[in-house]
Amino acid sequence: MLTFWIALAFVAGAFMPLQSGVNSTLALQSSGAIWASLISFVVGSVALFAVVLVARHQWPEVSSLKTAPWWAWTGGLMGALFVATSAFLAPRLGAATMIALFVAGQLAMSLILDHFGWATFPEHSINLWRVIGVLMLFGGVLLIRFN
């Protein structure tokens, strides 16, 4: 099963630059990245709603939703920022540079989340090897951007 999860993560990651290009194209046709992002979220929301209906997922309990911490509601804002930013940056930076910067930022934040065990992540202390890995990734960003 681990192989499936790894493959799923790889495929989902591969869709990130494609999504950015698709949304950037939509931005050119819809008066900007904000409109393209809104359209993207509406299409995605309709698709997820259809999945919920077809799969007959049980609706969440309102009482459970009320007990969620305030920050648990910010995921959609972060997603909107990512989609709008990627639609804006794709034609300005190119796919490789943009995604390299996204991955570098993701990995840096991941170290912090793991170190403190925030947002339901298990704790994994920052160590020299993890820091070297992040620095190497930042080096990769430089190599990709300034070739």
C-alpha cells in the first residue's frame, strides 16, 4: 500500500505545475489571476460535491465542526493564495523555477511543522541532515533559475 501512496503523491505533485499553467491560461482569458482562481475553486468545489454525493459520504456533524480550532478553517485561504499566486507567477518565472521555489518553501515549512508537531504532524526534530537537505534544495532553485 505504501507504493500506492508514494505514487499518488508523485502524481499529485506532477499536477501542480500543470495546474499552474492551466490557471495561468485561464487568467489570460478571464481578466486576471483572481478571476481564474475563483473559477478554478468553483469548478473544484462542484467536482468535490459530486464526489461526496456519488460516494455517499456522511455529512459532518455541525457540533464537530464547531470544535475545530480557528486555524483549521484557514486551509481554503492558503489554497486560494497558492492557486492565485501560481496563476500569476507561471508566465513570469516558468514552471521549473516556480515549482522549485514552491517546493523549497514547502520543505522549509515542513521542517518547522515537523519539529514542533503543529497541525497534527508527528514530531521529528530538526537536525543537521534535514537542514542540509533544505539548503541543497535552495541550491537547486538557484541552479534552475540562473542556468
